[in-house]
Amino acid sequence: MTRTVFRGGRVFDGTATLASADVVVEDGRIVDVGPGLDGDEAVQLDERAVLPGLFDCHTHVMIDRIDLMRELETPFSYWFYVAIENLRKTLAIGITTVRDAAGADLGIKMAVEDGLIAGPRLRIAITALSQTGGHGDGWMPSGYDITSPTYPGMPSGIVDGPDEMRRRVREIVRAGADHIKVCTSGGVLSPRDDPRHGHFRDDELAVLVEEANAAGIFVMAHAQGAPGIKAAVRAGIRSIEHGIFLDDEAIAMMLERGTWLVPTLLAPQGVLDAEAAGAAIPAASVRKAHEVIDIHRAAVRRAIAAGVKIAMGTDSGVTPHGHNLRELALLVENGMTPLGAMLATTRSAAELIGVEDELGSIEPGRKADLVVVDGDPFDYADLGDRVRAVYQDGRLVSGAV
């Protein structure tokens, strides 16, 4: 096997600050890290920074913007081609693993794995579980229903009652899900609900978690209002997505249970930016985005200060793919240290997803997902613009040194 040495870089190994070191890769894995290493081939880094492959723990790769009229006028199959471009943009900024939060199916994941299309490693939810009238229910006052269509491999996400919940989770697992997504509150973009209200009852969530545990997979909860957050934590759900109306009781519960928070601070601003650019967004959704943006940031600041475990996620699709790393700057603006933000998109993110033994750090035995960056990697203002090369399993997949 060929030994490739990445020589003369400043390495962030996923634990501490940058240190001068070489990285040796063989057969897709890191085999050594340290000074003065050699190999059969060399990639000269000239003091550039080397990071572990980055993570985005909340994306929607099948959409590229929010615009109701555009969605209604776009052929169903078109979105699969949109996904190809979204994946390319995401990979180009150094994100080598994403946790999709509904929309991507097993075919998209297999196409990436088989090399048909370039993209980050995909962890998929298939669909999002929602109660009738909840965040995933597209019923409109006109009587039209814009709920995402079902097709082979994409079960409906609308479910009511414990028995329906049990069957639907099993169907989603059968379809290839790596995790389950459930909406335990209303949302900003769903015009017929209130993000402060809790959705699903405890017995429904208990069945959901029981079935996910039986399948050996985690659950992520779209949870914006405090009642929905607390219900998710009580049920044993692994991560809270958004957490807009987190209160002190919810934060205490999360600390006690070890529940993760994926803040997606970009998301409300993304709604406002899209509306300002002329996108057709229901007035109720725009109003809710204005109402929650400051509340959301204050809640995340309290969670960070309290020591809640944080992983980086963006809700990209609501915001443009390829701009994901702006989330890191927002985390720092809201109280996280620059090192903490880097951990949130590397080692901590890998731990959330359950792949920390394979990814998220630069150390012997890990998969050789590497990102080469000009300048200071802890300066997040323009980090995405300074990514020079991206490697997966030791293979160059984007850019060049």
C-alpha cells in the first residue's frame, strides 16, 4: 500500500490547538501523526492548517432554498439533481459528513457511497415524523396539501397515536434510515402551527424511542418550544434541533440527561434573507422568523454558558448550501470559544452521531478525512473561502494544494 505523508502542516487533531506535524495516510486511514515523518508520496502543505473532515449535523440536501411557488412549479425529479449540486458545494467547504434531517433517501446515500456523485458521507433520516397539523403537515387553508410526496423508499411522515408511530418508525428503518427525526413542536416554516406548542404526547414519543433503540439508531427532535423540548428530553431523544424557546428547566433537564443541542442559528436569518430576496414565503412564517431570531440567540447563549453539549448544524436548504460554516461564527458570537466551535463541527459532532471511533479527529486508526485551510482556521468570518483541499479516505475529492 502507498504511504502518503501530508508534510509541513499545522494540525488540529480534534483535541487542542494547532501544532506543527506531519500526517501519514495509508489505505484510507491515518497511520501516524508527528514531526519528521516519511512516506512513498508527499503532499507539501507549506504551513497550511490541516483539520479533520468537518460535520454539519442538520442539513436538507434535497432542497436549495425556500420558495413556495418555486417548489410547486418544479418537477419532482428535478430535486435529485439539485441534491447533486448541494452535495458538491457542501464538500467543497470541507464538510465531509452530514446528518440529513429529512428529504434524502437511500438512493442518494448509495449514489455517494458508490462514487456516482461526489458528496459528504450521508447519514439520513428519510422523512420527518409529524402529527396531523404539525411541522411536517403541508395542509393549507385553501384545501391544497403541499406535504412532501411519498414514493417507494419515502414513507409518509404524518402519524398519530402510538400504534401508527410504531409501524411508521419500522417503515422508516426498513427504508434505510440512520436516525429518526421527529417534530415535537411546531415550527417557523409551517404556517398552520405555533413553534411554542408541544406536539406528540409522551406515549407516542415513548414508542418512537423504543423502536429506534431496538433498531440501534438515535432520534433527533425538531423542538422549538419549551414543552416540545422537555417532552423530547423526557423520552430519551438524543438531540434537540433549534431549541428556540429553551428555558432554564429545559437546560437543566438536558444537562442531567446528556442531551445534545444542535442550534441552527442560521435558520431564522435564512428565512428573512430569502423573503428579502423575493422568495414566496407565507406571511405567517416571515412573522414567526422575525419574532424568534433574538429569542433563539439568547436561548443558545444560555445553553452554551450552562455547558449543554453542542454540535454544529445549519438547516442548510433553508439557507444556501456552501455557506454552512457561517454557523461557526454565530456560535462564537453567542458565547462559544473558537476552539469550542471547531470541536462542535469535528469531534463533538462525531460523538453526537456515534462515529467518533472513525471520524472527527486526526489520530492513528481514524479514516483520513482531512481539510487543508489557508490562514487561521479559528477565524470563521471567511473560513469557507479559505478551504484549499478536501480529502475523504485519503483521496482528494475537492480543490487542490
